[in-house]
Amino acid sequence: MTTTADDVRAGAAPASLRLPGIVLGVGLGGFVDGILLHQILQWHHLLSSTDTDNIGVRYYDPKTVPGLEMNTVWDGIFHAVCWLAVLIGLAILYSRVTRERRRVWTSRVLWGWILVGWGLFNLVEGILDHHILGIHHVYPGPDQLWWDIAFLVLGALLVAGGWLLQRGGRSFEPAVPGDRRADRNA
């Protein structure tokens, strides 16, 4: 039985960029958080507020060498999880798209879903770590609640902006081998 380009095109749904975009956004959003807030600005570390947390994790004062060492280990674990999310997102993306890579990487749909993933990271991490567990805050101190709320607002704006951006793009339909457009774009 042979399959023609028309048969494949008629029965195949466009390759969805939603899942790889969201997974990439989660990983990249985590890297922005970890690199900017943990390392460059040094506002917090993964366990820097466990002296006031809600689950009883031992406190490691980041102003002491042993405390900073333990916080650095947990920041490293956090970065490893972000790195895995990026690798998984890239693997999913690659498995869905092997032709016309330039068209995919410039797609509003992909970048919209990446922003949605970044926003979801901020919302989940902000609600879980800042509010429920209380293991760290965006910027500890007397105004920490406002910083934590701003982080959640940024997450919501990223989700909304990403959603709008991807809605304005066209879905990606990979070229079918044998199709004149595929031969021209290959």
C-alpha cells in the first residue's frame, strides 16, 4: 500500500508546538529565575527562607559559609531540573519537526507557548515555594509579600501574553515528502 502526499496531508494534524513550547518555557523561565534572582542579584536561594517556612525544613542561613554551601547545592539541583526541562522540550520539538526548522524557530506559536510555559513556571513556583511552603521569597524583608505578588502577576502576564501571541500565529504543518512545497523548502 502506498501513501501519497495528499493522503498524508488529509489525515495528519499539524504538528503541535504547545507541549514542547510549554516545557521549554518552564525550563527557560526557571533559568531566568535561578540565574537572575539566585546568582546575579542574590536576592534568594532555594532554601533561604526556611527559618520561616511552613513545612519545617532545616534552616541554612545563606549569610554563613555552611548555609551558603547548602543553598548552593539546592540551587544546583534546581538548575539541573531546569536543564532537564529544556532538554526534554528540545527533544519533543525535534521529534515533531525535522524539516523547516527555521520556520519553527521563528513561529509566533512556538514563542507564545514558551512564554506560557515561563508564566506557568512563575505561577506554580511562586504559589508553591513563596506562599504554600514558604521556603524562599523573591526579595526577603518587610515588603516580601509585595515582591512575591509581583512575581505572580508577572507569571500571569506571561501566560496571557504568550496565549495571545500564539493565537496570532499560524499552526505549523510540516512539509510532506514529495509535496512540491516540501521539495522547494528543503
